[in-house]
Amino acid sequence: MTGTRATPLPAVEAIRDRFPALARRQAGRPVAFFDGPGGTQVPRAVTEAMTDYLLHHNANTHWAYPTSEETDALIAEARETLATFLGGRPGEIVFGQNMTTLTFHLARGLGAWWEPGDELVVTDLDHHANRAPWEAVARERGLTVRAVPFDPATGELDVEAFDRALTARTRLVALGAASNALGTVPDTAALAARAREAGALVFVDAVHYAPHHLVDVGALGCDFLACSPYKFYGPHLGVLWGRESLLAEVPVPRLAPAPDTVPERLETGTLSHEGIVGAAAAVRFLERLVPDAGGARDRLAAAFGALHERAERLVERLWEGLAGLPGVTCYGPPPGRPRTPTVGFTVRGMDAETVARRLAGEGVFVSHGDFYAATVVERLGLSEQGLVRAGCACYTSGDEVRRLVEGVGRLVSR
């Protein structure tokens, strides 16, 4: 939400007080959690909502007794909350085990509409959860997959190559709204508009985007969008938004007795009701960071605007601190370019796992490897070494950024 006027947030210390995990200590020091791109810590309000559901309302759905009816009402409320979060309608919100499973499920259904020789477009910048499902359906249906490269020097998508990949036979374009490895934020709305002009459907992976930029499916111009609440302070769960007319028609596999109405027709088996309740609580946690900013969507916009402004300052300090160390290389767009507060970097002469383990010994938790964005790491020539990834969240403090940079500095000095 770069263009949203920032509204004052609570002090970072007040936000941190809501996260019990931040009381953890390692080597005699508070743990600095920079692993948010792989899954953020969870505020007390989310776990309390999930516990309340399990202890007082736990039941299966659609039966004529109070706890079942309460479960139905909580799921309906969660659809409304997630619809507000994404800019859609409650009937367009599908819940599932995770984004990857939902995408495989949807891809197989859409594939029934496509014929041999039809084409799909993916990008090399994406997490493989937004490549593998489309590549799998291409193998099953005899489709052609065109992959759009990115510039390893900048971490940004090759827009000219994207335009060349679109043809009259393009049926779907799969886009990542933000790179979970490099933090790159492409102009997804512009790319989606090009895809629509070619007559293609657009699927957006917003898993790494949704924690940092308020999603607006209308502004993005997509047909489907997926995200993961555990990346924005909720439990492990997947959420799929889709245009209602498409959700009503896509031929997904389902049990005959199960509802054939949207959005339930895309949901298989018994869902994680406590996870759904927790996902809604995570959105309310974000919304209540600025409680006096109007309606729910306005409060979310104000919160994301203020969080974005704070994160820009943190990522600038992080990037400049790391890039200023001898032997340290940062990858992706520098501060000032569209990006999330996530930095991928390497330390010369050390593989990523070694860096992560040594930082963990100082109470600084970062992730390492390829983060399932294996093509990104391969294109950077880092498949063996891997990337170290540090991401800032709403609870990240300036002191933690300093600790990370100083910790890497000590590794370099050795």
C-alpha cells in the first residue's frame, strides 16, 4: 500500500508484547525472528480465538444443534473477513489445507477446459507452488508451458519476454505478486492487463505479497488469487479467492453428496475449522492496529500503509548494513524499488546453512536454501550454496536489524 497515507501505529514494543514467542531466548538473548517469509509468529489474539473455538464451539458443520450452528456461523464470518481482506465477496473465498494444495486442485479443474496445444505462462521468479501445478496439468493435457525469465542482476521480471510469451493460444498466466526469495514486487496489475488482452485467465500467488501489501483483487485484475494466513500472523491454512462465475463452473473433483454451490464446491472433506477461525483473527489483529480509521477495509488500508512505511526504513537499514560488509552480496531490487522487506544474501566462502546456524547461535533466526523458489536460486548460480533470507515483520525492531548486521559482520571478520 505504497500510496496510502500512513496512520500512526502502536510503538513496535507495544506490538511485540502481543507475541508470546518473542519472549524466547537463545544464548542468553531474546530471539530475533527474521524467518517471517517462511511463516510469521502468532499474536495471542489468534491463539485465543482458536482455543475458544476448540474448547467451546467444536463441531462439524450443517447440523441442527448449537455447536454445529456456531461453527457454520464462524466459518461464514471468516469468509466475510477474508473477503474484506482481499477486496472480494464472501462467496468467492475458498479454504483449504495450504496454497499449494488449492492450486493443484484448481489447476486440474481448469485443465479440463483446455486442449492439446493450448499454452500456459509461468515465470522464473515464482515459488514452485505457482509453477508445478500448471506444469503438471500441462503434462496431463498436452499443453505448452512458456516460462518468463528475470534479470539476475536486478531480480526483476523481463517484461519484454513476458509480452513475447503471450499468444492467441495462451489460456492462463500464473504470476507471483512478490518473490519470496528476493522480495521483488512486479507490476502485477499491468501484467494481468496484458494477459487479459490476450484472452487469458490470470492466477496470482499472493503468499509473499499479502503480508506486506493490502491485496485488492479488483485492482490487480486477476481471476484467481491465493494466499497463506500463516505468513500474516495466522495459523497454517490456504485461502483461494476466485471470480464467483468461474468457481461455479470449473469442473473440480468432488464427492457427489457434497455441496455443489460456491464456494464450498471447491472445498474437499472436513476443513480445519480452528484454522479458519484463526485466519479471521489474524486479519482482525491487523485491522485493529489502527482502530480509529473508519470501516474494516479502511482500517486495514491504514495499517498496511503505516506498516509499509516502517518496513521501508527497516529494509533500507538491513540492505545497506549487509551490502556494506566485505564478502556479502545482496540479491534482488535495492531499497527504493518496489519490494517487500525481505533480503536474500550470501556470505563469500560460507554456504547458507552454515550462516544460518551460526546466526542462530547468537539468537538471530534466518532461513536458508531455496525456499521452494528453486528456479530463482538456480538462475542466480546458487543452487549448491543457497541463499540466506531475512525478512522483517510487524514486530521487527531496529535493534534486531542491528543485531543481524553485526552478527553477519562477525562471520565475515572470521
